[in-house]
Amino acid sequence: MAGRATGCLKWAAIGFAIIIVVAVMAYKIAFPTYSYRYRLHLAVEIEGKAYAGSSVIEVDWSCGLKIADSGCGATLDGQATVIDLGARGVLVALLHPGEFNTPVSQQGTDARFLCANAFDKRSTHQELPSLPYLAGRRNLSPRNFPYLIWFPTPADKQSARKVTPEDISSKIDPTARFTEAFVEITVDPIVIDIASKLPWYPALQREQKGKAIMTQSGMLQLVYNMFVED
């Protein structure tokens, strides 16, 4: 009797495990997720000297039931790309635009869409399943470029100024120009070290994280998740 009871318990455990596996698979089918990781690399030349910066960013899309047409939402893991320009401060390619309803004319693409756009993907419900299979490198175009902020004085967040690829020569230096701008699919680890480059960032994060931050159209406001998301 004891052996029969043990056998029943064994088969019950196997049956329960199968139910769990099937349930997990059904959940993943009903609520799919799609992830990919890329490196954003930017390089600027000023007076013949090259300055470059890069960061690794992961995009994670989660979708609802297709039959309910509940849509998909994306989260990020990573940090903004910082280019140290030496005596000219730092140039930062943000994860998100710094204004509410930023007009297209202000040249800022959100990091959730930047890489997919470069691969001619629009992150639609139909295209999302193909994003985890992206491979290689793609150059950025002027119409698909990160939102840029220049800090002439990196230790002072109040020195922030908006710039675009077209006007860095008029705002930063007459010789300034982008020489490289690309995204590349990678499995490299994500590094969060922006506090060493922008010393005021930890205080900004402590002040804002967990609170509703209201931004206004036409006004540049620094928000912590423009610089880091995890």
C-alpha cells in the first residue's frame, strides 16, 4: 500500500508540474514579451580631436491579449549616452525627451524606438516579434536621433542647453560635428555609472523617483528617467 501511495504522489507531482508548464506557456502566448539590447554610440569631432561615448540599453516590450487589442508597452534598462568634451563640458543623448509632447521639429527620438527605427521597424504589434532577432549595426539618420542636451558645466544641472545635430557647431564650437552615430545589437552588460559623469544626478533621482513629475510643452525640465532607467 505504501508503495502504491508513493507512486500516486509521484504521478500527482508530475501532473502538477505539467499543469504549471502548460499554464506558463499559455500565459506567455497570451501575454507575449519581446526584448532586445543595443549599444548607442556617438562621436563628435572638435578642432580635429575626436570625442566619443556609448551606452548599452535594453528595450522590453510587454503585450496584452491580442483578442482584446490591449496594445503593448515598453520599458527600458540602461542609461543615457554621455560624451565628455573636455573643457567644453559634456554632451548627453537622453533616453527620453525632456518636454511634454515634444514637437518632431525638435529632433528627439525616444530610446524605446531609436534602434528599431534604425532597422526600419516601427515597433508595431505586428513587428514586435521580429525585434529580438535583430542583428548588426545601423547608422542613425538626422530624423532618427537622440534628444541632446549639452552641459557646458557638468557639475551644474542648471547649465543644461538643448542642441541638435545641426546646431552643435553654432552652440558648442564652430568646428563641432558628428562623425559617428549608430546603434548596434549587443549582449554586452548594462553599465550604470552616470553619477560619475553628472555628479548632481543622485540627488535629482532621490528628489523625483516615485513622484508624479509634470513637464510643460516648450520648457526643458530635467527628469531623472531621462538619464537612467532600470
